[in-house]
Amino acid sequence: MSNSRPIGVFDSGIGGLTVVKALRDLLPNEKIFYLGDTARVPYGGKSASTVERYSLEMTDMLVDEGVKTIVIACNSASAVALPKLEKTLSVPVVGVIKPGAQAAVAATHNRHIGIIGTRATIKSGAYEKALRELDPKIDISTRTCPLLVPFIEEGWLEDDLTDQIIARYLEPLVREGVDTLVLGCTHYPLLIDALSRALGEKVKLVDSARNCATAVQELLDREQLRTPSGTSGGLEVALTDLPDSFLHVARDALHLDIGEVHLRDVLHPAPH
Amino acid sequence: MSNSRPIGVFDSGIGGLTVVKALRDLLPNEKIFYLGDTARVPYGGKSASTVERYSLEMTDMLVDEGVKTIVIACNSASAVALPKLEKTLSVPVVGVIKPGAQAAVAATHNRHIGIIGTRATIKSGAYEKALRELDPKIDISTRTCPLLVPFIEEGWLEDDLTDQIIARYLEPLVREGVDTLVLGCTHYPLLIDALSRALGEKVKLVDSARNCATAVQELLDREQLRTPSGTSGGLEVALTDLPDSFLHVARDALHLDIGEVHLRDVLHPAPH
């Protein structure tokens, strides 16, 4: 099978485009096929069994597209479905949890790490597990932040109300003494400026999108799947429902060239 | 077919329980079967064709449960799918849009009505259409409020940040001179106190849940579908995904006796 096949990137919606942005920057020669399940977004408040079922359906569609590897650019899906996907998929899979945990353990000095994410991600305990496998004595503070994604999708990235919400969510973590904060949702890098303002210089931010892109690069090298140098990369975006206004927010904030968006019916994937 | 069959109530999630509360208060002898599509919630940001498809699937499941009438307790679904549902379903259907529009036209003095709702509801223009059918010369101001549902689901019903969001959303409508505001989303009655505080006494609030319940009562009387007096009513709740924390918010705020919640797989409805 050819190394010029695309990298498949899957997210519950459009937040995973932050991972695409990091991949495009790091691996400009690679083709990317992005699949967002906008017909059923968000996953973050749904049960583990439902998130796992949706994730299996979506990654099956990516395999049908002929991708050479799959990136689960969604913390909720990575947290809940990755073990099953690793067992069942015919191509290698990279999630966002492990790369984020590794980066956090490398960044912390006081060994006290904070994690913010959706209800599904935090409830899964996946970050705690990944962190404790790397350092069993690490201190961890977590916080579900269900309002951050809606604020981002509203496009209020630089807004006094967004700053107030962030302060409300992060204040307990800062009080508990974390020196490193994992952005455990691929939407959150769009708030990186507001989050940095709220935390100041004392707390390091771990951006799961960028660390995930680095993990993909390492995987492609390890499996000898890098596209031949000199080929030109690109991005194709498919969604399970028509794009809503947030697509423009992501496009503008990330300076991504998204082009035409294709529709995929989640119950009847494209024939292959 | 027996009049003791339940009333079927459908919503994208759990917001429609405000309609259930109004129905229980108004029609205490009636049995209610509530079906919430929590596996795909919310509908408010999704496309018209997707919302219509989901609505058809969910109401088919209610018909299979043997309901005598169906209440579309979701503004997004009412706005987009009601004409199709009225044509295809074998039982009478009541939505929330028309009752809300009628109550608003009855309430306004200056004939300037405001409407707040999700993106799908506002974009559909369904309230404008219903209002203009009642009074072609009415002035209408609309505003999408995509953050209100997430705030309600976070349980922040009495909160300074919620008040600020409400002020942000409503300020243009007040400035434009509306004297009546339609709560075009079945979640919003849970914010009635905060909304009243923000608007003062000059703007009347039209609660689509209560008006919908009145419309159901009229329909049952017209079609001679009222349950025999002396029978005891009740509520059965089924969801397409396990209930999340918002179920407790709704239960506590509405003082509803919800009891055991049943799961329904949206792709494989219960056999009948």
C-alpha cells in the first residue's frame, strides 16, 4: 500500500481542526482526510458506550477512505474508545491522551498537573491513568468545563465573559497548586490566549493538538509511512452534517485552507 | 383504540421536560411517554435535513409505543419537521411554535415581538411565518442564543454569569422595542426568573411549554381523546443515551417525579 495515502483524522465535530493545523504545520507534505461527526456532535456529554459506538462507525468510514493511519483528534473519543480501536482497526491509531500526558509529565516541576476537558473525558479517568503510568506519584487535579466548547463555537474567543468563565473553571486548579495544565479537548487551543492570560506565567499549558501531531510524526517514521518528499500535501474535509457557523470560526482562527466540504451520511458511508 | 393510551412527548434531549411539567399540571389524569434523543442532542445547531430525519425516527418510535397523540416538545424539531410529521404520522401532532405565536400575538400591545431560540429554530423562520399568518403587520426581532442551553445544562440557573449572558443576548431586542418575548426553546423556562430579572415588567415572557400544554388539552378535547376521569396519570421517560447530570437539574428545578429511565437504541427501536 502506498505511503502517499492520506492520514485520516477523526473528531466529533470541528474542534479537531486544531490537530489538523498542527499536522499541516509539522508534516506539510502529507495529505489529510478529516472526518467530523457534526450530525451527532458533541460527544463530550454522552455515555462511554455511545461514544465508543460512534467512534467505531467513524473510523470504519476512514478506513474505507483508504487512510494509512488514523488520528483520534477528539479527547472524549480517545479517552473512551482508543483501546477498542487499537484492537480492531487495520491501520495504526494515534489518540490525543497519551501524547498530552507525556508532554505534561515532561513539563511539570512540582509534579502537580491539572486537566480540563468535557464530562466524558474527565469521567473516563483516561488522563489520570496515562499520567500515573508515567509517574505513579504525580498529583492530579481535574475539572470538567462543559461551557468552554459552546463559547468557542459562539466565536467568543476574546471576550470578557469568556475570561470570566475561564477564571471560574480554573480558579480551584490554581488554588490546588498545579504548575501544568493539560488542555484535554481539541477545541481548547482556540482559547490559548485567554487561558494564558488567566493563568499567567506560573502555569504551563500543554496543548494536546500539537503533542498529538508530534506523536503522528513519530508513528509515521517508526512505521516507515512518511509520504515521499517532494509530494504536495493537502486537506480534504468531510462532515456528517452541513457545516454550521463554527466552521468559519475555526477557519479564521487557525488560518486553515479548508476548501470544499463534503457530506457523508453516517448510516450509509460512501461506497468503496 | 383506547383513550387511556399515553401522550407521546418528543424532544432532542431533556429540555422538553418543561413541557411535560406543564402537561402534568394541566392534565394530571393523562399518562405521558417521554422520549429524549440524548444520543444526538442538541438539534439546535444541526441542519434542517438532519433535524427532520431524526424527528421522523423518534416519532416513529413513539407511534410504536402506542401513543394517542405526539407533542413535539422541541422548538428546533417543531420549526423544521412539523409539516412533514403532520403529513406522515398516523396520530395527531402538536408542536410548540404555533401555540407560542398565538400567545405572543395575544400578549403584545405595541405589535413588536421578540423571539429567542437556537440557530436551527431562528434560521428556519418558523416563528416569523406563524406570527405573520396571525398578524401580517407585526414587527419581529429575533436572536439566536446558543449559549443559554449549555448554561442551563450546567445547572447555573441563578448565577451572575448567566445574568450577564442573558443581558448580552437580550439587550438588542429591548433596544429595538419588543414588548413581548417568545422563549423559543423548551429549555428556556428553566431560566424564567433570570429572564424576568433582566427584562423587568415592561416585557412579557411567552413560555412555549405552557402554551403547548394548553394546545394539547384543546386537541384532546377536539378529538375526544381525553383519558376517562378517575384514571391516574403518570410519566415514563425513555432516552437514547444514558442520562447525564442535566437530568438532575431538570428534575430538581421542575419538581418532576421521573422515576426509572429506560434506554432506547435509536437504530433498533424496541420490538412491537
